[in-house]
Amino acid sequence: MRRFLPLLAPVLAVLAFAPLSAMAAQAPKPPVVVELFTAQGCSSCRAANTHLAELADDPGVLALTFAVDYWDYLGWRDTFAQPVFAERQKAYARKLAVREVYTPQVVIDGRYQTGGVRADKVDALVAEAAKAPRNAPDMLFMLNGRIAVGSGPVPRGGADVWLIRYDPRAVEITPKKGDNRGEAVVHKNVVRQVARLGSWYGRPSAYKPPKAIEDGLKTVVIVQGAKGGRILGVLAEKAS
């Protein structure tokens, strides 16, 4: 069991960490993180959106939809896109030696990437990632609202701690312009908020998350190698 910093008062620390200690040996393997980079103005993205929605039903997968804005110039302004999402994709492109960003692109666990139109390839990479060994740090939502990450192996250059909030519903948008004009585009697990909480260098640390920008979002925390590296650990907020 990796130890956390004593960031709470003694009584609260016991209450917060005792259940985690008892369950550590039975902790489930972190889910495979599947990130789809898509756009409402991308004519080939609808099938990829559908496949990601199917993957979202797998309890061993954390499926996330990141809408990018670089196709907005074609006539339709993506209603979910944020510049930070395209920056995340560019970081993956540099790490995975992809010449340029594109849609639909799927990144699996920060380890592999493939075109989102290739559902069979996506499934094969998800299965491969599920078999890969993990030595994830212990992670916990603390009683004082902070997020704790314990000690553990860290890649060269350290790691980043990301907070991601997403809408778990299936959301339908019908663009009025562009390549998908008049066609319903359905998204699932649309990311609405991303925040880098800080760096992690393998030592117990705690991070303060920002407030949610809207109601009804699910929260996950991801620890991954710095600047778009492989994903090391995932902490999902339990449904109330």
C-alpha cells in the first residue's frame, strides 16, 4: 500500500484512508482510456462517434469524446469544441510521432493511436491495452475536496495530473452548415471541462480541483506521462 501525505487532521485522515487500505488488495484494474478526437463538421466522424458510444457501455473502458475546433472554418462552429482539446491532440501527435492531427482519431491509454473509422483496429488496440501491465498509484477523492495521488513509479520527465469532466448522456446535434448540414450527429461522453491540476513525480501529492462549469457532469482524474504520455492511473468519481 503506497502512503499518502498527512494532509488531513488525524481523525479525518483515518476515516479517509482506512477504507482505502482495506480495499487496496482488491482494487480493480484501471479502465482503458479511449479518447476520440472528432468534430461536428467532419463528414467521416459519425461512424466513429457511434463506435465510441458502444465502447462507453464497456465497464472496462473509459470512453471520452473531445471535440476539436480546427474544422470550424468549413462553415459550422462545433458547439462542444475548445482549443485545449486540440492542444491535447497535438501533444499526442508529438508523442506518438503522428505527422499532423486529424479526425476522427482515437488514442488508447496514451499508448496507441488509429483512425476512428477503423472500428476493428480500435477494438484490437483496446484489447491489447487491457492486457498491458499497470502499476497505478493509489488515488483518492479526499474529504477536504482535494485529490490525493500516492507514490509509485513515474516515467522520465514526470507525469501530469488531469481533471476531466464529461457529459455521460448521448447528445444529438444537427449542423446547419458544412459537410454534415442537416445530418444528426450524436456524441456520447462529451468532455466539457479539462484542467491540468499539476505535476506528479512519484511522491504522494494532493491537488485542488476547480469547480464544475455545469451540473450533471461526471468527474475523472487521470495521471499520465508528461506532455501526452501513457496513462498511468484513473480515478472516477462514484455515482451518488
